[in-house]
Amino acid sequence: MTVRRGERAPVPIREHMAIDVSPGPIRPIAQISAYFPHPGLEGVLTTRDRMRGPGAATVAPGTGEGEAVDGDDSDDNTSLGTLEFDVLYDPESCTLNCTILRAKGLKPMDFNGLADPYVKLHLLPGACKANKLKTRTQHNTLNPVWNEALTYNGITAEDMARKTLRISVCDEDKLTHNEFIGETRVPLRRLRPGQKRHFNLCLERQQPLASPSSMTAALRGISCYLRELEPPAGWALEERGRILLALMYISERHGLLVSILRCAHLAAMDVCGYSDPYVKTYLKPDEEKKSKHKTTVKKKTLNPEYNEDFFYEIEHSDLGQKSLEITVWDYDIGKSNDFIGGVTLGLGAPGECRRHWLACLQTPDHRLEHWHTLTNELPESSTFGP
């Protein structure tokens, strides 16, 4: 096409569109790492903010915490509320006391703009059903007041060093399943024995549990593979709960008094998520099999209380050659009872089991109470039947 001098050459349609249409700001390419939490940035930037690139989130001056600046109405910007509670560990009684005081500004969960909140406690790691404690429900409120004390029994110094208290707030629904509102976690190693600590914390969104049930299919496969590589000796140390025992050698009666006081956090053996536990004691060696005693059965509980005494007539000099075997069983009608866990006390036993037995021998006429950890190792004498 001929263009005369002084005239502007027409722009082809393709070039015209390329010139007039602005491509807009260049956005970063999505990377796989954006979908995974970054170390040190949890709670600062969400995955969506990282995908938007710089400027999507700002840090509030003087706080050091990131706050998403976004005008849309999304769950990422909805406050879940705060929870106020006290925690006290008593090393003498081996109890962990948690007093749930109140919550403020909870997220509305019902159509009326309110909620029916209650609080659940779990000790992690561990079986959630066995160590779950729960408050009563406060209806139609976003600022509930509980002032309710919940107590864990059988908490040892080892538990304080490795366990975490998970406190979650949920909304009760009678017609549908209960809904999760928020949670907070307190590592027990933060607590000082005998000193009450007060907390007032913001609730966070639910964190995945470090268990195969919360992993993807690929991670579950890896977990199963690694589990097969574990030595069988590790399985014998599987924790099945705790038992509180009291021992006292009575000089006047020439015998050993064994008191079965209570159990805590037992493993669930029935489909309903509970057990019907009873305890059996056996002073061995016993060729005639006459030293077995059994407690009563406690129905549908993982934290039974017995307070039952058994007396063994034996000379103090012979007690050093004996060992006390304690086993806990789940009672079943019409079939064999299930073994929950056991522990053996004696001079040949390891750790606290040996120390408890030795203290009983060295201090006659003194009552000595101690919590012991049950394991899944079935004693040889139990083959005679529960």
C-alpha cells in the first residue's frame, strides 16, 4: 500500500491490539514451594498471599506479626476469638490441672450469629479418646464463661518433658456434627512444677496431627515402610495407659499389702471407644497359682477408680526373691478377655518399677504410692488365663 508524504501509515489490526491492550502487572509464576508452609512464616503469610507476590501482606508496626490486608470476606481474615485459662502441674500427686476460665469474641457458627461453645482437652502425642476431657456447653454466646477445672491424673515428669496440651473450642450442634472453632497448644515443658501459669491466647486454625491418619496417601506409604524397619523391641514399649499402685509391707501381719487405686488413659479395646477394665495381681514365682487376685470390673471407662486392697502373707526376707505382676484386662461377655497392658515390679525390673519395689523393702510399715506406665508386653504368667 502506497503512503503519501505527510500521512500516517495505518496500523495493522494485530499491532493495534498489541499496542492498546495493556497486559497488566506481571504476576509471579506459581511454584510448588508456595503450597507448603515455610519455616518461620507460619501464621504470617497464607498460601494465597504468597501466590499474590510482594505487597499482598504487610507487617503491623511494632508487632512483628503479619496481617493480611484484604477487603474480601474470607475465613483468612475472620477472628476466631481468644481463650483464657490456667494450668498447674503438681509433681507430688502427678496431676495436671487445667482451669478453663472464659473465651471472648468467638467466631459465630450458627444462623443466629451466635454459637454453643465448649472446650476439649487432649494430651499429644497419645490416644485422643483415652485422654480427652471436656467442659460443659454454654449456649447462644460468643463470650462464654466456664470457670471449670479439668484434671489429668498420672502425669509424670517424663510426660511434662515430651507432651503438649491441646485445647480446642468447638460449637455444639444437636442435629448435625459439632463444628471446630479454633485451638491453641501449650508444650508442658513450659510449665514449672507447683506454679500456676495463666494464659490468654488467640485461637488458631486446626493444625494437622502428626499421625498417619492426617497424612496423604504417599506419606502414609512412607510411614508404613519406615514402621516396618523399626525393631520389634520398640513395639514392646508401646504405652497402654497408667496405673496408680500403693505398696506397704506390714510387719505385724507379716505380709505385703497391695492397693490398686486407679488407672488413667487406658487403651480403648471395644468398638464404642471405651473398655470394661479390671486389674489382676500376681506375686510370682508361685507354683500353686494361688496368689492371683482380681478387682471388680468398671464398665465403659478409660479412667477407672478401684481403691481395692489385696494382702499377701509372706516373710519380709522372702520378698526380695519375689516380683509383683500387674495386668489390666478388658472384660468381654462370651469371648476371651482382651489384654490392655501390664507392668512388673521387682528387683530385676527396670527404672521406676525397681525403685518402687526396693523402697517398699527398705521402709516397712510405710505406704508408698507411685504411678506406673502400662505396656503391651504380655507377661509369661498371663498365659495361664485372665
